[in-house]
Amino acid sequence: MTFRGTLVFYESPRRIAEFCFILSEVIGDQEALAVKEISKLHEARYFGCLKELAILLSAQENRGEWVLVVHKVSGQVKEKVTINSLDDIYHHFIEDHSLSKNHIRKIIQTRKN
């Protein structure tokens, strides 16, 4: 499946860096814009590839509201994965993304909170 368009995400400050990394694994390392406190007095913008943004944003203390804009996504989007159990999640990320079980657990725990 090919997707062309602009993706806009609203994400919490404690999950924005990890979300950039996960999104880069799903759609590829696309160029993106991360905006902190959009349209407010202390607005800050960060532009780069998703993996660069993940590294940059994980190295700083993030507060406030975050908006992530991924523009003109193109190319092949990976096939849809059916998840029926926690074992399916582990299998997918271990096999397809070479992540460790501990890393996957941290991602799941972050998403629960």
C-alpha cells in the first residue's frame, strides 16, 4: 500500500521521542516537524528525520503539548500486522524490528501510562 499525504499527531511530552522512533520504524525515516506549545508564547520547532528527532527529543526535558507533522509520506508502508496477544507484539517487534523483549516491555509500559 502506498500512502501520500500529511500526517499530524498530537502526543504527550513524555512519549514524543519514543513515538518518533516507532513511527520511523513503521513508515520509514521521513522528514518531520515537531512543534512544542504550537501557537503559544513559548513555541519551539524542531525539524529533521524522525530518528533524528527521536534522539534530539530524548536528550532534553520535554514539557507542554507536542504536535508532530510528517509531510508527503511516500513509498511502501509496511503491511498491516494483526495483533491478538502480547506474544504477537513481541514476535513482530523482535523479528521485524530487532528490538529486545525488555525494550518492548518499556514501550508497552510507557503507552499504558
